[in-house]
Amino acid sequence: MPNNGPISTPTPQFSIIVGVYNDWEPLEQCLRSLSLQSNGPAFEVIIVDDGSEEAAPEYIHQWNGRYPLTIVQQPHAGIAAARNRGLQSSRGSVLVFTDADCRFQANCLSALREAITDLPQHNCFQLHLTGDCSRIVGRAEELRLITLQNQMLQPNGCIRYLNTAGFAIRRAGVDTKAGLFDPVALRAEDTLLLANLMQRGELPFFVSAAVVQHIVSLSFIGCLRKDVRSAWLEGRTYEIIAAKSVRIRMGHKDRLGTLISMWRTARRRSIGSRAWFVLVARQSIQRVVTLGYRCLRFCTNAHVPAIAS
């Protein structure tokens, strides 16, 4: 039976917003992890079906008995548009964004509520992301997340990193009509949001105790295919960011330092050198595709005739 709206409850403190496109199976594990939250705030879950080939199966609807669950359907428009639709359908005073392939540690929402309560001066919060070390691609993801979060963390507790696998923002800081994400960005929409925040002199506060695990279910080859498509789509987003004159991407020297840091972390934490090579291979593919996109755009622009004034 379709779910037409949330069950009747008082207004929740948190709204968990998940955009979904054909990933119902991993979503069930995400919803299960939310049902296991201990001492957490009242929350609702808003699932935005971004034009999936099949409607939400019954095993997704069944979680409506554990917490208020709303499933909103829209034609396929991309993750940014799906997240905007989710926030417009939400009721909570805090908006929490995550992905279908993520799992919340049992005390995650409790730790996030504590940070939000104790830090009224902050509007945005980056949750602590980890990888699943049971497989090689998961260990590579763990290595990437450890290094990025360590390197981007500022002395004041804020972080120059935003990943919507686990990101929260106060509703008061969002124009719900206009939306939070730019729908033009088909990928890297969270990086574009970070650029917008930085323009306003704001960075997310890093909540180390609020842990979300990102599960990579694809094989290594499957990851490479996804990386190629993602890097190409991100090209347009990074053009928008460049026009804002906000420095987001690392320079060559920083990239080299990050690779060295990742290698040391892999050895020190027993993640393994194989995970490092997997990560380097994925990032190299992304870099090649990004350079290809830039070259194509340069050649295209170079052949556009100037308009006479």
C-alpha cells in the first residue's frame, strides 16, 4: 500500500532526508540503522524517489511503523533536486541529509543533537564518515575519508569539507522555497554548497561523535565506471564554483601531500597498501576524466566565433 504521508505525531526535531534512485536494497539497511538509534531526538524520515524504475517495495514501507516515514515521488531530476524536494516536505527544525548506502551508528543522532544544542552559533554540521573495511573498496573508502577529514579539520572545530552522506543544517538557516542545493549540479552538489557557505564566511562544524558508515557495494570495476561518469558530470559544477572565486580543489603540491599522508595512514592503521593502490587508481581515473572535460570545454570555447559589437 502506498505511503501518502507521515503518521500523526508531534513535530519532530530532526528530519532525515534521503534521495533514492533505484537503490532500495541498501536503503533498507539505512532505515534499519535509524530504527536502532538510542536516546536520540524525535525524528522523521523523508525518502524522495527520484524517478526510480520501480516503486518503493513493501519492505521499505514497513518502517513506517517504527518512525514517521514519508515517500515522495518525482520524475528523475538528480540528487540536488531530490534533496530540495525532501526539505520542502519535511517538518523538523534540523535537516539531516544522508544517502541510501549509509548506516547510522546507534548513538549518532544523540551525539548530533548534543552538538547542535551546545553550539547555537553554528548552523551547519558535518557528521563523522567512515568506511566499511570488510572489502577492499570499503577499506579504500575508509582511507579516503580518514585522510580528508583529518586534513580539512580546522583548529576551531570547523571543517573545509562537506559530504551529504552525513550533513545537518538548522531549518532556520535554509530558504525552503528556494531550496538548499543547486539543481544544475548533477554531481558534486555538496561541494557547491560548501563553496556557497564559504562565500558567506561559514564552515560546517565537525561532529566526531556522530558517526555514519558509508557502504560501498560496487566492485572495483564498478567503482571505476561510476568514477568516470561522476567526474564528467562534476565538470559543470566545478565551473560554477570557479566562477565564485572560491578555492575548493587541492593544488598539485597538496595532492602529493595527501597521497603521502594516505600511504602512512594505510600502513599505520593496518588498512593495507592494496587499499591505497585502489584509491590512487580511482582518483587517477577521475583526474584524467576531469582533464578531458576541461580540454573539451577549452576547445569548444576556442571555436566559438566572437560576436561583433
